[in-house]
Amino acid sequence: MKIFQLGSTVVLLAIVCSFSAVGQAFSSPNSDLPDAPGLPLQSKATVQSPVEAQGTAQVTGVVTDVQGIPLPEANVTLSASGKIGERSTLAASDGSFTFTGLAPAEYRLIVTSHGLDSFTSAPFDVKAGESVTSPPIALKISTTTSIDVVAGPEQIALAQIHEQEKQRVFGVFQNFYTSYIWDAAPMPANQKFKLAVRSLIDPPQFLIVAGIAGAEHYNGTFPGYGPGIEGYAKRYGAAFADATTSRLVGQAVLPVLLHQDPRYFYQGSGGVGSRALHSFTSVFVTRGDNGKRQPNYSHLLGSLAAGAVSNLYHPEGSRGVDNTFKTFGISVGGNIAGNLFREFVLRGLVPSVPSYANGKK
């Protein structure tokens, strides 16, 4: 009986040991046994994706425009071939950027910003633990960027007046006060004074005054000035004073105060009668700065003022109310003749007038 009990105990111990060995085999991570159905396995290794590849290197730099002004929020991309892939960031307020935790590889930088040409660096190597600083990155304005520039009325007027100051008959004598652009922008107040002074000190203007004084001297106008060189010099001074008063008062002071345009606007279209009537009436009717037609007080009062002021320096026998209105009448008649000349003759004698400036359409 004792032998039977001992044998039973040995068999029981053998069975227990066998089950224990099988359990250890299933629980061992190096076991070659197949996975048990329905039981999940823990991954043997974790593999980083290309974008998440980590390392100990870093790349820094600064993005500016060609004038050295930082470009905040410029898009900076660090790209590498192969499994490492690319990473992007936005430049800080001072234009700086930094990429950290980089694996060793060959990289390149691609930088873009709105309205500017993109930048792509040459490839460069980054080694483990290395800190690489990019050379200065300066973006220039894109050649494909369109910029709409809208000029205001004053800028347009300045450009048109600048073109008028090039207008010379035969390339010599001024024709500054003729606008061949029918709908030209109104002249700013300061330009009315500048153009008046510019016309008075224009060198050929002195030749014109000399011609007027010569004609008066030849015809014996203002006999109180006398003959000879002295008489001619007095006539020259008086003619220049007349021109100065008429120009400053009639084409600068009064046009500014009354908001009127002192120029003659070339019509250039329509029949001869229509154009002649325009030339005649322009002496008496002008264009206001508001674009509307108005009585030409500036020219008429300016001519009258010139006649009145001339009483201060004309000979005693050529002064008085009669002389004032005589001078006024001569000025008005001369301006009518000048307007007719401007309308029918001068356009073909002023080569600087652009082809698009052809008066009233």
C-alpha cells in the first residue's frame, strides 16, 4: 500500500511540472510558438515616421527683404531627401527661424513670402550634434507681382504741366499756357504761381520783350521816353513791367483767388467757324477749377490792372484813364489774336506735344 501511495505522488508531481513548463513556454517573449488566436501582441519595436525623425542637430537663419527688413511669418521649409522628409515653420517677428532635433542628413531650405520671389538654398550637410546657421536670406519683389498705382488729381496735374513746360514753338519760344489735353486736370494753386514765374524768367521771353520795345521805339509809341538808346531802354523796361504785372496778376494771383484756370484749351476739332469762335470766346469765358465755364475775370481784370499800374512808370503824357483802357484794349485784342494763332497754327510747330493730345474729341 505504501508503494502504491508513493507511486501516485510521483505521477502527480510529474504532471504538475509538465503544466508549469508549458505555461512558461507560452509566456516567454522569445517563444517560437504561434500566437494564440484573439490575443493582441505588443510591438517588438517602434519606428519613427520620416517627419518625426529625431536627432541632435539644428538649423537656424533669418529671412529679410533686399533692404534688410525682417519678414515675419515667411514660410520656411527644411527639406531632406529619403525617409527624413521635410519640416516647415513660420519666421518670427524678427525674421528668425530655428529647426531643432534634426537627424544627420543633406538638407535644403525653401523660403516663400507673399508678393516676393521664393528662395531655394543649395544642399548642405548637417552632422549629428551640429548647429548650422544659414547665410542671410533676402527675398526680392516678384517680377510677376502686379502693383496698381492710382495717381491723384494733383499728381496728374503736375505731370501734365511738366509736359506743357516742354512746349516750344520751333523748339525755342514758350507755349506753356496752351493745353492740348481738353480734359486736363485743374492746376493746383502753387503751380499757377510757379508757371507764371517760369514763363517770365524764360530766356526767350526777354527776346520777345525786346521785340515789343523795338516796335514801340520804331513807331514812336510813348514819345515821352524820347529817342536813342535811352528811349529804347525805357520802352524795354516798361514793356517788361507790363508783361510782369499782366502775367502775375492775370495768370497767378486772380486765378488762385477766383479758382480759375489761366490756360487756353486747344479745341482742334469741328469746323473753322467753331474753332474760331472758341478762340474768341476763350478771352471772355474760361474754365473754373471745378470744370465749369465762367466769365474770364482773371484775364480781363489782370489786363485792366496792368494798364492801371502802367500809369506809375509811363511818361506823363501817356497816363490817365484813357491810357489805362487803351492798354486794356490792346491786351484783349492781342490775346484774341494769340488764341487764333494757338488754335490754327501752333499745334504743328510744337514737336514735343504727344500724339494723344489732340484737343476736344
